[in-house]
Amino acid sequence: MARQKKKNKFVGFWAAVLLRFSSRKKHPITGQDLKKTEFKTDSRAIGVNFNDKIRRVFRPKWLKKHTQSK
């Protein structure tokens, strides 16, 4: 039993070492990568329609508060 545990640890260690060195390196993120993952936040663009009752409830949360500059 102890011999099997020792063997499993040995094989596991070398498997981890091989995977570490054989794995591909990450490439830097480009503008195209970001464009692929970008999703549209416009409700019409994603095919969701809100009726006026829902709009009245959520409109204050959606609107940004602006301060008037002098």
C-alpha cells in the first residue's frame, strides 16, 4: 500500500512537471479578442422589448445624474 502511494506521488509529480513545460504560453490580449467578447447592451439590439410600465420603474436607475457646471 505504501509502495503504491509512493509510486502515485512520483508519477503525479512528473506528470505535473511535463504539463507545466509543455503547455502553450498565453498570448497577449488584442483588440480583436476584446471585440469578440463584447456584447451589446442595447435592449433593442439583443431583441428584448420593454413596455412603458417597466421603463417607468427602471428609468431612474438607468439615467445618469449630471451636475451642472458653472
